[in-house]
Amino acid sequence: QVQLVESGGGLVQAGGSLRLSCAASGRTFSGYAMGWFRQAPGKEREFVAAISWGGSSTYYADSVKGRFTISRDNAKKPVLLQMNSLKPEDTAVYYCAAGARAVARPGEYDYWGQGTQVTVSS
């Protein structure tokens, strides 16, 4: 079945940039909308951004709008999350998810990666 693998996390200072990627492993992957979510310690997983399978529609949480960009070339290529002007409050484990629709609710996604840590220092 589908496995998602995130990469690109790390430590960055406030105001810096980081690019996360999410790729399928194990078999050919296509036909899914993709979402990015994040979870900080002691908090619930929250929506960050989503993109339709064809890449024509994108959605962002208000907290990241104007700073983060989600993109994909097609349904088979890695989905990217470009994060600019990072703030300490962006610190979290970031997860990519695949589902039938690009939506904000995590429960509507079928597959999840294991997450990648993003830490933004002051």
C-alpha cells in the first residue's frame, strides 16, 4: 500500500526558510490530493496547507498564508511545502497526508507520513 515519506525538516532560525517534501514509496502513487499538517507538543494536529491532485487548487491555514507555499508538478511527483519567514510558533512535527480531496480536516485523509521535525529558533 501507499507509504508517504517526509523530508527536509531541520533547525532554522527565525526569518529563515525551509522546504519540505513528501514522496510516495513502495509503489506508483497518483490520483491523491495532498495535505500538510503539523503538530506541536501537547497540541492537536492542525491543518497547514493542501493541494488538489492536479495542483490547480491550493488552500492554506490563516497562520501560514503568505509565508508558505504548497506545490506539486503532478500527482506522481513529490509535494513540496516551501516555508518562508519562519517563526518560532511554526515549530512542530510536519506531516504529509494523502486523500481523495484537498480538505482541512485530518480525519478525511487516508494515508500519513511519519513526520519531519521543524524547529525554528528565536
